[in-house]
Amino acid sequence: MEAYQRISSDHPTALTYENEKKDSQQKKKRVRVPSEKPPFTLATLKKAIPAHCFHRSLLRSLAYLVYDLSVCSTLFYIAKTYIPILPSPLNYAAWPIYWFIQGAFMTGIWVIGHECGHHAFSEYAWVDNIVGLVLHSALMTPFFAWKYSHRRHHSNTGSLTHDEVYLCFHRSLLRSLAYLVYDLSVCSTLFYIAKTYIPILPSPLNYAAWPIYWFIQGAFMTGIWVIGHECGHHAFSEYAWVDNIVGLVLHSALMTPFFAWKYSHRRHHSNTGSLTHDEVYLPRFEDTIPWYSKHLNNPVGRVIRIVSMLFLAFPLYLLFNASSQKHERFANHYDPYSPIFNDSERLQVVISDAGIFTALYVFYSVSKAHGFAWFFCTYLAPLLVVFALFIVITYLHHTNPTLPHYDNSEWEWFRGALSTIDLDFGWLNRVLHHVTNTHICHHLISTIPHYHALEATEAIKPILGDYYQIDSTPIHKMLYRAAKECIYAEPDQDSKDQGVYWYRPYKHKI
């Protein structure tokens, strides 16, 4: 059980969360991220990061992508081959396991597409765009639309109104390709095992095997998504065209519109933490809480909210720009004339749409040839895991009682970029290419490839001090805590900084 207690510190807004560990009586303190202007600059942090962390190796990025794709392919093969022949009820249990595992790896693929959107996949913007477009389209994410809106998030991180050199900066194409090849190999192997052996397992083993496959395959596919995400950030290689191609392919395969997502995601990076300009996870104000919230202010209601969010939030964001800024007219990630995009981005949004339609046609053809049930068990269920993992990661990165948001009077890009938190997902950190536990560094310098991100994070942590936070709480507990305590945002009543907002729980109980 968590207790909240004001503490004395150099930062007057500090809030300590004391959590008693089950395996000991020792308590650990969680302190609010400081909302004051930091005593260091972005240039200071860049100087602390080894130069190779900024190198975007196309080959290395592709290697990670191939690895994720291989794992997903292997999981797919195992699921389609063996789960159908498992005896009942094992086959019913096996499918959800496959969905989750496959979905996790597919989320890794989505992250690679996200990297393409940041031009972090390679040194070639066109490669990042193509890879991101393909990957995100396959994952039902409009790459360019998301890229532009996400860019605004990065530009306004932490703003309540605007949130939408060194070795570590080297983007090695060979190294990036190596990671891609590894991911593709793992996914392919998992697919082969699943389609070959799960169907012949006796019941009920086959029912149990599918859910295992779904999760493992989904995790590695998420790793491939991460490589596509890296392409979107131009962190895959030194070639933007390479990053665009790789990102387009990877994200299209994961139903993510690469260029659309790349541009919207860029805006998220540009506006993180802004209450008026950030692109994603904008906190509500107390007077805008929906009327039905009080009926969900209980354990069952929170679980319903969490489950609904995991499987619906990403599609709703792409289709209706849900949880983002309100615009004068309808906005989504598939309309090139959506207010999310400017004139220079519209053609690439169309390319993202073409990638999505191509992926849908491939899905239709495969489903027609093998049956929808086979396609669902081997690919679609893991893809849903990708969507869920994507929401888990991004939601928890930006929804935490310790994180400040800012209105126009207080927001500035650097403070907003620091108003996020790293997450420790255990073994999933590696599968997801450390997109979880290097997020602060990513928001500060999004072109650093994922394989340099840990080193870069360690280099800047001594400088960040209290501005660096990592949450190692189990995932399910973090989700429940956010659903319970992060209902709306308001300033501290006793604070002189009335432009700094903090999450609050719902005041009324039923």
C-alpha cells in the first residue's frame, strides 16, 4: 500500500511515495520529477554522451529488424502449424499465449517503425521513411500522420498547451540491420514453431500453447515496431532514405501508417508536457471529467478502463485522434488533409495509406488462402498484443503522479522533454530494444539508435540527478495506479507555480 508524504528537499514540489516491498521491510522513495528549470542544458547532456551513440547504422538497424521479423515469423509458423492440432482445451489456451508473445515481438517491430519516424533507423531519411511506412502500415499505424503528430509531442513534452558530435550519436547501418535481421529471425522461428507444432499438440496443451506464442511473438514484433520507430527518428542509419524505406516496410506490416505516425510523433516530441500542444496523453481538467467516471471509480471499473484502453486506444488514436489535441475540424492519421499535417507532409501521408492498403490486401489474401482463424491465431492476435504493448509503454511513460505538465506560462521544450519517466520491464526491455528504460534520453535526443541508448542514458544520469526517474513497479500495478490516481491535473494549491500541473485522483467515491 502506498502512502503519500510531503518531504523537505531542494525542490518544494517534491512528493515522496513510500512503497513497502513484499520481500522486505525496506521502503523505497519515489520523488516527483522537479518542475523547476534544470541547472543544465541539452548541450551539456549531448557532451556527456559518447559519440558513437549518435551513429545510426543502417546495417545494425536492419539486423534488429530482421531479428524481430524472424522471431515473429517463427512464432507464426509454430502457431499455424501446431496449435490447430492440439487437443481441446489446450488449443484454446495456446492461442492467447501465442497472441501475447507474438504481439510483444510485433510491438518491437512497431518501435522500429517509430524509430524510423524519428530518423533514428539510419543516416538516410528516405530509408527510414520507407521502412517506417511498411512497418507501421502492417501494424495499422499511418506512418507519416503519426510521425508528424508525434513530432509535435516531442516538441512540447510536458506542456499542458503545446505537447504533441559523439560516439553514441553514430547510426551504423550494418549494426541496425543486424538487430533487424535478428528480430526477423526470431519472429520467423516462432512462427514456424507455432504453425508446425502447436496444431499437433494434444488437447488441452494446444489451447495453452497459443496464448504463449501470441505473447512471445507479439513482444518480438513490438521490437520490430521499435526499429521502425527508430527509422522515423532517423536513428536507424545515416541515410534518411534508408530509414524511410525500412520504417515504411516495417510499420506497414504492423498496421502503422509510417509517415503519418512519424510526423505526428515528431510533434509529440516537440511539445511533450504541454497542456495545449502535446499530441498524446493530455491530462483532463477537473471540470472536463466525463459524467460516467464516478461509476468507474472502483476496482472493477478501473480494470474495465485499462482493458478497453489496451486494445482500443491505438486504433482510436489513429482513426479519430483520440486523447490528442482538439482541432477545428475532424483529424485522423489517414486523411492527408487532416489538420495534423502541413502541405509538405501530405504526399507522404498518402504513401502511408498506400502501405496500409497493401498490407490489408496481403492480410486478405493470406486469410482467404488459409482461413481467417489461422490468420487470426498466427498474426492478428500477436498484432493486437503489439497494439496493447504500445499503449502500455507510451501511457506509462507519460502518465505518472510524479510527472509535471505545463501551461503556456511555464512550458518550454527542455522542461517538457524531462517530464517523462523510464520504465523497467525486466526481460522485455531487451526484446523492446530498450524503448522502455531509455525514454528520457530518447525525448532529449531522439536520433540516438536504440543500441546506444543505454550507454547514452548512463552518461547523462549523473547530470540529470533528480530529473531522472525510473519506475520498476510491476506493469499491472503501474497500470492500476495510473487508472486510480491520474484522473485529472491541477496545480498545487500552495505552490507559487500555478502553471505547473500534477495528476490527481478522483475526489468522489461511490
